[in-house]
Amino acid sequence: MWPWGHLAVAYLLYTLYTHRRYARPPRALPVIALAVGSQFPDLIDKPLGWSLGVLPGGRTLGHSVFFAMVLIPAVYVLALRFDRVELGTAFVLGHVSHLLADIPPSVATNGVSELTFLFWPVLEQPEYESVGGILDGFLRYSMGGYEWAQLGLFFLMIVVWYRDGMPGLTYVRLTIARYVPVGR
């Protein structure tokens, strides 16, 4: 799944959660934590696997349930320590939704053998076409029906995010303005 697909799945799940749990739209900082969490497995695996060759592929360490079993409690320990449970929950939901969204649709026809990436390093990851780096991986994969569906989800997410008041946008703008001088 592409980054925008992961973000869309995570945001749509999180906005449903916050509307049901708190009867309000998501807040700015949790949305930012959610966005980071929704990309986190790829932020680990793609550079280390595709560009640096440290990992055997682009779906290994960060995509492993064993890594998640360490990461999730660590996130909650920090969230509780700093009284930021909502941030921790958003990050964890983003991370877990990434893992679930990476389960390929072909698992329905090809079986569970395509889920082995979730259990790396105990199980080998499925065979993927080798790529020469992040840009090569991005350019190599075409826009098929699955990719168009992700783009559709992303546009739906944009509409929902807009209706939610665009949480996170003002915070990011103010943070950038604080650190980036504006020309006179």
C-alpha cells in the first residue's frame, strides 16, 4: 500500500474512534502522531531494506508483529509517563492499521503464505521484486485497481478531514512559522 493509502486508512479509523469515544473530531497533536504511526513501518523498513541493505527487504522489522509487541507497550509506557495517552493511542492505531492494510488483497486467493512478512524474522518474507532504492521502488509499481482504490480512499479522507476541521494543519503551520523565517 502507498503512503497516502496508509494515511487514509488510519485517519478514517481514527476519526470514527474519536467521534464514538469522545463525541468530537480528532485533535491536532493526535492526528500528527497518527500520521507518523501510519508511516512508521515503512520509515524503518524501506530505507534500511531498499536503500542501505541492512534489512533483507522492505517489509521486515517494522512490519513484524514481534516488533509491534515491543513497540506498542513502549509507546504506552511513554504516553502514560508524559500524560499523553491520546497521542499514544493515535500512534499505535496508525502503526497497527499500517500492518493490517499491508495484507495484500491476493491473500484471499493465494492463502496465508503472503502474511509471512508479519512474522519476520521467524518466517521469511514473501518474494518481492527486488528494487534498487526507494525511488526505484516508487517508480516501479504501476497504478492498478488496488492503487486507484487507495487514491479514492485518500480523497475520501481529505473530505472527512476537512469536515473534521482539518485537525493538525494550524499546528503544523504555526510550528513551521516559528522556525522558518518569513522573507521581508
